[in-house]
Amino acid sequence: MNFLQVIFRGLWRRPVRTGLTVLGIAIGIAAVSLAQVASGLSNVVLGWPRAAALAHSAGAAALVLLLALLLARAHGHAAAS
């Protein structure tokens, strides 16, 4: 069973739960992405110190790690089904 079949099966069986999960993930990723953009612009425009730039880079690395973990988890569920 491929990934898309797992998604559609989940939507069919539990549409509210699946929709809320997708909405929560989307809001979380959007919030972190927006914070990263704001932090990056602040670093450039306001000339913040290196500690702020380091926090920005660490946040970007955490976002990439989160997305990679979500992708690996999704592929693991698709392979198990």
C-alpha cells in the first residue's frame, strides 16, 4: 500500500481526526516558519548580535529535523500498512 492510499484510507475512516491532525501539523509548521522568517529579517535589518543569529540557525535546523522526522514517520506507517 502506498502513502496516498494510507492518507485516503485515514480520511475515509476518521475524517475529523485526520483533518484536525493535518490542520495542527500545518499550523505548527507555519508558525515555526513564520518565526524563522521574522528572526532572519530581524538579524539583517536590526543587526542583532551573533547569539540571535545562532538561535535563528538552530531554529532552522530544528525545523528541518522536524520535517524529516515527520516524513520518516509517514513512510514508516505507509510501509507497515
